[in-house]
Amino acid sequence: MAKEHSFDISAKADMQEIKNATQQAQKEAENRYDFKGIAKEIDLNEKAKTITVTSSSDNKLDALIDILIGKIIKRGLSPKTLKETAREDASGGTRRAVFTIVDAIGKDDAKRIVKEIKGMKLKVQASIQGDEIRVSGKSLDDLQAVMAHLKSLDFDFPINFGNYR
């Protein structure tokens, strides 16, 4: 009797890695010559799952965001983990950008992933379990084909694979 194999698809974000990335980005901004003497701040709110980036102008704000995204990529996270929700004027003539941390797959997106898996016509089953999707099947090759196919698609959220057994 063949054993059933499975893996989980999720959009979980490692909050410790995000915290490390924001701290590294803040340190780099403090040490960079083009940011000397101007207002700059990268603030992580872990409970609200938001990151607020503040700087003196749009150009400096974009540079700070590039630093932050670069640090997130270096920590092994997807840049799709951050979703910009607002860009506005802040007090003191500064500009602010607010990012939310995406760490769950929405119901519609989960249904889209399951439909995509079923459209592959492989002998695997996909089921939605909360904010994760469990994919199971008898063939490891089929499961790996599903992973490769999902990685090739362009979702607007990060996609992680776990519990591969």
C-alpha cells in the first residue's frame, strides 16, 4: 500500500525576520551619507502587522523603502510580504508610507490556488484548511510538480510550502 504524502501552502511571514530586516534597514539609513541630518524612521508595529516608513521627501521615502525591501529579500522573505496601503503627508512636512504585512491567504485566493491545482489534472487533492491549503497525493513527483507550477505563477501575496512529508 502506497503511503499518502502531503504539504501545506501558506503565506506565513516570519515576524522575527521582518523585525530583523526593519532594524537592519534603520541602521543602514542612519549610517548613509544621503540621510544625514534629515527625518527618517522605519517603525514596525507587530500587533497591527504594519510597517510605517517616514522621511522628509518622496525621493528619500522611496530610497528608505528600497533599503527595507532589500533587507527583507536578504533575510529570505518575499517582497510580496509587504503591501503598501497608504502614502500620505505626515507632520512637520514629512511623507509617510504605511505597509501591511501579508501573512494569510484570503478565501478567494485559496479557491483560485485550489482551482489551479485541479486544472493540472494530476492525482493530488487540495483542501482549504483555515488560512492554509493542504495538498496530498501518493506520488512525490506530482506534489513537486504542483510546487513548481505554483512558484511559476505570479500571486500578489507570498507563497510558502511547509510540512512536506
